[in-house]
Amino acid sequence: MKDPEAAVIKQDNSSTASIGENLTKGLDHDNYIQDSTKTSSSQRGPFQPLYMVKVPNAMKNGEFLQFTISVSKTDSDEPEEIVREYEDIEWLQHCLLTEDGVVGCIIPPIPPRPEYDAKAAESKTRKQLGSDANMIMADEFHKDCRNVERYLNMLISHEVFGKSEILRKFLCEKEAAVKTKLKKSLFMRVSQAVDEARKGQHKDIDDYFQKEREWTAKYTTYMKETSLNFNKMLYAQMRLASCYGQLVSTIKETIPYKDDVQSEINRYLVILSEGVENAKHGLEVMSRNDEKTLGILLDLYARYMESVKEMLFRRTCLLVVYEDASKALEKAKPNKKTTAEEHKQTAERSYEECSDNAKRELKSFRQRRILAFGEGLSNFVEAQIKTSRDTITLLLRTLKSIKCPSDSQASPE
């Protein structure tokens, strides 16, 4: 009867090297979300993006993190580089939200604020590797670059924001726009929370949007919890990989330098340390791939659902204004009827325009989400299978070395 382990292990040296290289580098899924965004955005309609954007690198400049953004116009082959800080991106988001003609639009969520100071790096290390970690994780500016690039590509692919003059100035002018520092006082936060609580529970006159609001509230909570639990799983994998690394160091420290009596034990310890090292690499690659495929996707759409809630809330506010205007018209005195009628018509037009845009946006958003998750889950499974196969092949080779000592050169007693 054939040994199933031998069947799996039977590979030449070149294939083993290839497996080791795959485990070291990991699978490349950095751009799959961006590609799926472009694919789905092309199904919106006749609108084609006016720009192409890349964010190749970021660097610290004093207390700020500056992103280098390469911008190409679709009618030009010459890319131009601009430098923007995260505060410039926040200002861009604020200006787009307050721009005319965006009622009913779901604005893509702004990327998370980069953490690049020493305190943030220490906090991040403890969260991912545990409170007893004796190292500080290196800055991961490449992730921040991907987040900013993904955000800008979602904007330029949007049929409304992609034609915005504000976005054009952000991408095409060398100097960043003069921005006002956005501050929210405690009074403003309390006032906004009260307003959201009062209007958020307002009964919608359209059953479609009433059901949409209820579903969005539940799904937003679900996405947040799913993203949080997935990140916890990633942190657990990283901590286990860190423990494997400490175990490898401990095993190597226990091997005597030159000891003829312990030479056989030393040989087994070396093999064991190689096996643990392979398991550590497998976990690290799996964690990176999990984050690049499904982790980023869950985080993106958890924040995207917040944007959907904000859009529906803005529509509810317009509904409240429209209903108040209708009531005011009924109670208006004859000499104020004309003004009240004009106010009602204006409110009604704004409300209906927002509702029409919202229905179109929600339909497009659902299509993009389904396509993105379909591709994301497919890449996630493929990465899991690939990494698991490579890891188990190397571990089985280690097991064979331990079970068949005659295959290795024995050290003299």
C-alpha cells in the first residue's frame, strides 16, 4: 500500500524552492478590489472616468504624512504628480458632501486616518501581536497608499463626483486648496445626535425607502461586527505566528555548539526548527492574503454602509422639510399663501430629485457590492487553498526527515 504522505512529498528540489518562494512572498491580491470597482463602475452607464490615478508612495514630513499621487487624464499620456496630505482628503470629502447636485448620492467612504506616530505604532503592535510583544511593527504606508488610491478611483468612477469641479481641482492643481480646519464642538455633536435620533425614526411616506432604511440599519451593524470579528481572527493568526517565531529562536538557542554526544538530538532540533519556521511563514502569508482579499473588503463595505445611512438620512431630512412646508401652506394666511406655495414646491422638487437619485444609487451600489464580494470570496478561498497546500507540503517533508533518519546524513557518535 502506498504511503499517502510520500505521494504528497514526492517533489524535486525546484518545486520545493518554488513553494518556499510562494510562502515568503505570498499571493498578490493588492489590486483586486480596485479592479472589481472599475469593472462594476463600467456597468453604471455611458459615463467613463476622466482621470486615472495611482498612489505609488507616501512619506512622513514632520508631523504630516504626504501622499504622492500620479494623475493621468484619459486624453493625455503624460501623468503628473501632486502631493496631498490626509487633511486635504478630508477637506475634499467635506466639499463633495456640501456640493450642489449631490442629493441622493452615496459618496464613497473616506479612507481611515493613517497612524504613523510612535504612540500609534505601539498601540497597533499591542493590538495585533499582544500586550507582551517586545517589538514595534514597522510603518505600513503601502496600505495607506492603497486605501487612498481606492478611494480616489471610486470617486473618479462615479458619474456625479467624477465630473465634479472640486475633484478636478484636487487632482489637477499642483497646490492643495486652502482648507478650513473642521471642528466639531460638544454642542454640535449633541445637536447632531438629537437631530439624527428625532428624524431617523421619522415614518417614511414611501414604503420602499422605509424598508431600505430598516434593512440598512441592520446590515450596517452586521457588517461592523463581521469586520471586527474577522480582524480578531487575523490578529490571532499574527500572534500565533509570532509565538512560532519565538519557539524557533528558543529551539536554536538550546542547540549546543559542538557536542558529539548530542549530535543526533541536535539534528532533530534543527529539523524541528525548520518545520516550525515553515508553519510560521504559512501563517504569515495566510494572514496577509486574508487581509488583502476579505479583510479590506469587509472594512470597506462596513464604512460604505455608513455612507448609505448618511444618504438616506439626508433624504429623510428633505422629507421632513417637505412635510413641514405642506403643513405651513395649509395654515398660511392669504397674504402669505404665495410664499408658502413656492417654499413647498422647492422642498418637493428637492425631495423628489433626492428620491430618484437615491433609487438609482442604491441599485448600482447593490450590483457593485455583489460583484465585489463574489470576487473577494473567490480570491479568499483560492489563497487559502494555495497557501495551505504549500505549507502542508513543506511540513510533510519535515515529518519525513524525522521519520526516516536514514535519508539524512547521520552524524558520528
